[in-house]
Amino acid sequence: ETGVTQSPTHLIKTRGQQVTLRCSSQSGHNTVSWYQQALGQGPQFIFQYYREEENGRGNFPPRFSGLQFPNYSSELNVNALELDDSALYLCASSLSVGGAGETQYFGPGTRLLVL
Amino acid sequence: GENVEQHPSTLSVQEGDSAVIKCTYSDSASNYFPWYKQELGKRPQLIIDIRSNVGEKKDQRIAVTLNKTAKHFSLHITETQPEDSAVYFCAAPDNYGQNFVFGPGTRLSVLP
């Protein structure tokens, strides 16, 4: 098992609500990436945080936002929830030293259901 | 941007047989290719990876081969066991080089 943890494990919300998901990175890692995995699909990149700054973003609207804290843990916030936001949200931590292709280790995910 | 295709989408093999999953990528600058295994309800787990300076890497029953000219890489599992049954994802770095574009996945079933 990786040292990456996420909370909560499951969450049920209704349309229009807001949600905050949390991730603690593996010890020694300074980068957290967030992915959305819809049922039966591969993970889709949302954004990455490196040294508390957003360091790349996928094709997701601004209502998806995030934070990284000095201890490298991270939050994903989603506002104005839509039904299509129902998915498994995965965070992945890595050690970035500026190069490409850093190995990413996934947390167990938060399963979000929007009703 | 990077585009990753993966085939087949489903694969059934008899226990003890070999399984091969192939991925193609579009960005010739990509230089690192991980493979993840995801069991039902669990996190994607890194099982093997390869960097572009080698053509093959092995770890017990699992191997990955890379053909940079053709821009494809393959996962090979030998002597399959029922516990190998899972969804397998390949990935390649996106334009920023730090994050990954994942293939759509291959559902492998190992039949006893």
C-alpha cells in the first residue's frame, strides 16, 4: 500500500451543493495531482499542486478548485455540484524535482455520488 | 496534446496462459510509461513502468516493452493467475510532462 490517504471514503451530495475532498501525500512527496474517474473509464487529470501552487490543469471548469498546504496535503473543492460530477476522485502524490515523468502513487479515492 | 489508446478493452485467458495488452501514444517526446492495476473498488496500483532509454523491463511474471519508433508499449503477463484479474491502465505524460493521460483500460479475466 502507498502512504497516500484520502478522506472521506464516500460522500453523497445533492445538485448545487459544494464538496471538499482531502488528500495526504506520501512522506517525502511534494506534489499532489487530482484525477476524476468515472465508472468504467480511466482517470482524467483535473489539476496538480506543486509547492502550494497550481502546476497544470486539465479540461475541468473553474468550479473545480484546489489548495495545497505547507505539509503538502491538498484539498479539492467542487462548487455547484452536477449529476455528472458523480465519480471516484483520486489523488496521487509524487516527488517532483522539475523533470518529466515522475512516478505517481494513488490514494484509495473518495467516491462521490450527486443526487 | 497526448492521446493514449489501449487494446483490447476486455481480455479473457485461461489460468497459466499469457496476456498481452498494448497501448499507443501520440507525443514522441513522452519518455515515461507506467502501468497500473485496479481491482474492483480499489486504487490504481503501479505494477511496472519503463523509461524511454530502455526497450524492455521485467519484474517476475510481468514485463513491459517499448517501441519508441512506433510509439507503442505493451504489458506482458506470463503464467497468469486468478488474482491477476483486474482492470489494467497504461499512461503517458501529458504536455506538461508531469501528469498523465490514461488509456481507457483493459479488463483482464483469468479463468480457472
